[in-house]
Amino acid sequence: MTQQGSDAFGDLLAELARRRAEFHELRYVPADFVARLKELGLYRSATPERFGGRTMPPAEFLAKIERISAVDGSTGWVASFGAQLVYLGPLPLETQAELYAGGPDVVLAGGLFPVQQATPTERGFLLNGRWKYASGCMAADIVCVGIPGDDSTSGKPRGVLVRPDRLEIVPDWDVVGMRATGSFDLVAKDVEVGREWSFIRGGPPVIDEPLYRYPAITYAAQALSVVSAGVARAALDFAERAGAGQAGITGAPQLADRPYYRAGIAEAEAALRSARAYFYEAVGEAWQAVAAGGQVGDEQNAHLRLSAAHLARTAAEVVGKVVSLSGSAAIHRGHPLLDLLGDALVPQEHAFLSPAMYDAAGAVLMGRPPTVPAFR
């Protein structure tokens, strides 16, 4: 990163720290701040280079999301969707050209589930239904909703792209973690969309660029997982600062002078750093393969999925451990650790990062088919 780029990123993080409470009150990251994220290139990092994108190697993109998440997990979650343009690789080239006609910085949001029935029309599909968890939809340029597949998709569901102003956004999002992601519901009422704006979810991309040979669903899982690493980093940094200054109300020594606290925080530090090392090692090896013109093999993909799920789970455990070691101060409403605990719980609950990923990865590593759909 250039000095100028580093300064811009630092300025953005400082602004985020100042505005974090505002975003949480709104329950979404507003468009003006998403525009600041665009300035850093996060929303062109996965745009095809033929349409003006500037490919950012996954490790570089993920490290930026981690740093943002250490300031605010919700904003990191929204920024992570910059990686998800690779999802759109199966779209017809003509459609992609139209999508990026206004420039490469395209903000995608998605409410793929529950998959809703769509009525085939002469042009494409007539959409009616309600989709959940459309994170970032309040500042999105385009949203994706899920409809069933058919004989032509080998049973895989379709994604359909719709401009947000054609849908109703229902602010049904009242949660204890990731409060500012704006993961609202999307409602369609007799919205017709051309077939060319649909694609097979997980289908083969029509573009041959290195990032489009990196498994799309896997990359989306990694981008969400690394948010939890940033949240855990914030919890550990808080614990290490607070340890030297917090004494018990009973007159007990400061936390930093208690052996169990020092050992517990050190153990949590080691756990997080170990999980991160595995995560970034797998990312680097996979990117090296595709950058050299190859593909990500099944075993490599299993390590990508396993390390992502493991990082999310480890990060949640780290934050929980920090809270358990911090004494009664952490039970008070408004304590920083409570927000971090809520944020840390969310990534591991995502379907991409669920405990089922351990079984699926283990199956692949032992030469068996993955035990969950959409594993790569």
C-alpha cells in the first residue's frame, strides 16, 4: 500500500471510530460511508479487469476487511461484500457489460434465502416473495434474490439481479450482534426481470481471470469469516489495555497482576493468531495456484473452507473467553465487550461457516465427496 493509500485507509478507520454509534443507531451503514469504502477500491477489487476492475489478491482484500472489522464488525461485514462480485461470474458477458457501464465500483447486496418461487415469462421471471438478510441493501447498486433452479441448472438455484428501487426494503433487523449491517428483508411484488439478469449460483464463470478461477462461494465465506478475526482482535486489544488499569471492587489486584488473567489472555492471543495463520496460509497457497494459471484443487478448497469455519469459531471463543476473564465490569449495559461478544457470535452462525463445514472438509480430505451443497 502506498503512503497515500495508507493515510486514506487510516483516515477512514478514524472516521469509522467516530461514527460507529451513529451507524448502530441507524442499523445500517449509510451510503456516504459506503462511498468512502469505494474510494479505497474495495468495490472494484473483484470487478472483472475487462470492465475496469483492479484485482486485489484475496489476502490483501481480507486483511483490509479484518482491519475495518477491528473498529466495527458491522462495517467490516458490509465492506466484505466487495468480494462477492465474483458470484456474478456466470452472468452473460453482455449483462456484465451493462452492469458495469457506469463504472467498476458496484455495491452488491443479496437476500438469496429463503428461495422463492418465480413464474417464468416470455422475457424471464416474474418475482413475488420475501427474502431475508440482505446485508448492505440500503447502499446497494444492485441486489440478488434467490429463485429455484430447473433442468438447465442441474438443480442449482438461480440468482436474479434487481435494482433496489424495484423492491420494498423492510427494516426487519433487531439483533444483538452486527446491528449496523442493515440486513433487512427484500419484498418483490410482480417484478419482472429478464432472463439475462439471472445466473446459476455456483455456476462456471464466463470470464477467465485469476480471481474468477478462485472458488466464488469459498471466497464469500472467507470474507465473512475474517470479520470475526477483526472483532476478536478488538476484544484482545481492549483486554490487554484494561488489564493494567482495572482493579476489583473487593480490593483485589489489578487484572494484569492476576495469573489466571494473564494466562487466559495469552492463551486466547495464541489461539487467534494460530487460526489466522492457518487461514492466511490457505489463502496464499490457493491464490498462488490460480495466479500461475491453474485451478484451486478440491483439497486446497477444503482447507480454505475449513480454515474459514475454524477462524470464525475460534474468534467467537476468544471473545467469550475475554468476557469471562473480565469480571463483573463486563456485565454492564454499554460495556465495549458486550458489543464485541454480540458481533463475534454472528459469523459462525452463517451457513457458509457452520459446524457442518468441518464434516464436509474432513470428507474431502479423506477422498469422499463434500457432505454439504455449494462447498466450492
